[in-house]
Amino acid sequence: MLSVEGLTSSYGRIQVLHGVSLEVREGEIVALIGSNGAGKTTLLRALSGLQPISGGSVRFEGAPLDRVAAHRRVALGIAQVPEGRQVFAPLSVADNLRLGAFSRRGGEIEADLAEIYGLFPALAEKRGAAAGSLSGGQQQMLAIGRALMARPRLILLDEPSMGLAPVLVDQIFAIIAGFRSRGITVLLVEQNAYAALAVADRGYVIETGRITLSASGAELLHDAGVRAAYLGL
């Protein structure tokens, strides 16, 4: 579904991504793990069209994405859940969700809203509340729900467990695992390497802007180097 070949990207004179290559197959959950500053968020931003690339190529379902504007990528079926949630704080929960469907037309948006409220009952209870008044966990649910409102085929998830209590982390990752049954493919960036690899079909390790290791999620969980560097074992 997603093919990345030799991708490079920079912030001014500072090159962050150095020839990154990876693939995400339809129906998979693929985890990308690495330390702070390794280039994880930069890669997701490049894939969603928010960060310019200076070399390499990105293809979605076989078609090149390199010159496709970010909002056009949403219409093609790619949605990003950004690091830090980035909800529209003054707007209501309901309006945040409706904004997720900005590229859509038709009468099914209200039905999709009802489905999101069923998936996240806490949002249903606070649908009229300002998004900025929600807890961190509720805001993360809102950010995921907003992405789902675009009816994506591929979701780019950036640090969904950041700042959440362990019980909420378990809940969020259960929802991510459930994306398979919804026909949604996932590329997941996450510092909680154990939780990410536990739900992932495959995973990649990125270090200083380079992919250094790739294997199944289970294999990476048991890799001695990964366990020492990212799992604290």
C-alpha cells in the first residue's frame, strides 16, 4: 500500500532523514521505533505532505505522492494522528470530529459520528464540551476519532501513548489493534516500543535518520539489541 524508497529530508541545512526505505502492506500494523530525534515524526510528516522531501520517492497504492498536496493525500485515503493530539481546543468535540470529514461530501457523516461515539463513549458524553477541556486520554481519543472521520485506508499514528496513564495506554492500543477488523492499515510511530511491537505485524528501527533493522513485531520484541536499547531489558 505504501512504498518509501531512499527518502531524504532536511530542516534547513540539517539533514534528518538519510535514505529511508520501508513498506507497509495493506491490512498491516507496522511499527517504527527509535529514540527522540531519530527522525520518526519527520518521516510521518513527509508521508502526509507536511514536510518537504529532498530526495527519494513515496508511492501510495502504486501512485507517486511526492508532489501531492497534504489535503489531497487525505482525500486519497491517508490520515495522520499527530504527536501531541493537536485538537482544536476552543471547538466542541463534535466540531473537531466533523472537521475530520472536511474532504468528504454526502449524508453519511452523521452516521460516522455516531459510530465514533460508539467507539469512544467518553467523547459521546462530552460531545458539546470544548476539546481543550478534555483530559489527555480523551484528547487522544478525539484525535484518533477525527482521523477516522476521513474514512482513511492508511492511518499514520504519531506517539499515541504520549503522556497517558498505563490503563489508557492499554485502551488506546486495543483500539489500534482493532483497526485490522475495520480494514485500516496503520503505520505507528511510538516510543513505547513494547506496546507498539506487541500489536505490530512488522516493525522497523530508525536511528539518526536511517533504518537499521526490520523484522516481524515478535522478532524485534525478542531481539537482544532492541531489548537493551528500547525495552529496558
